[in-house]
Amino acid sequence: MIRRIDHVGIAVRDLEKQTAFYRDVLGLEFEGFEDLPDRGLRIGVFNVGGVHIELLQPTVQDNAVAKFIEKSGEGIHHLAFTVDDTAAELERLTAAGVQAIDAKPRSGAGGAQVAFLNPKSTFRVLMELCEHPEGTMPR
Ligand code: ZN
């Protein structure tokens, strides 16, 4: 079951610069940076009343976020939903005809189990399913 909005992912070129804006100008609670070398990303995480904002800076030139910035510029990249069970939700949605980018859940930021849906079948919004197994960061 989809429970709530987990986080909004925002593609950025300069993580330090944008972190200063979100933390110091907007005044959001900064939770820290995290490196995801297998995805070629360095992220900055902010908490806004239990919903998170993840700034995504590519650390390689050829991943999905780098291509997104090249094509569309910086900005909102994806919307993530908190789910109880990513595998079960993926199965339910693909049975309903939704195409998935990830055939099965994989590890994401903060130890979450995540899977992305293909925006071609979600009216052009890149959506992520995000499950937080016990003991992982509750994002
Ligand atoms: Zn995400």
C-alpha cells in the first residue's frame, strides 16, 4: 500500500550551493549528505515535517540524473512514495499494466528498498516506491 509522500528528488549541478539555499535561506532541517557510488550520485537530505527533499548531484556523466540535467536542466526529478513492501507494490502495479524501470527492488538511499516506475506509464512523472526496512533511516 502507498502510505504517503516519502521524498521529492531534485536534480542539481552544485550540491553545496543548493544545500546552502535549502538550509540557510529556506531554513529547512538538513539531515546530511550521502554518497551512492553505485548510482553515481551524491545526495543532500532535508526534512520538511516528515517528508524529505533529496538534492541529487550526479558524480558521473552518464547516469539518469546527469542526462536529465543535460536535457531539461536542474529541477524536480522524481516523486517517491513510502510503501510497506516494495516488491508487493511493484507486483501489484505491474499487474495493473504499469511499466517498471526496476524489475525488482534494489537498495537506495538510507538503506531503503526502492524501485522506479517508467514515466511512460505514469503520465510523465518519474515515480519511486520506497520501503524502509526496520533499522534503516526512516525517510
Ligand atoms: Zn528518490
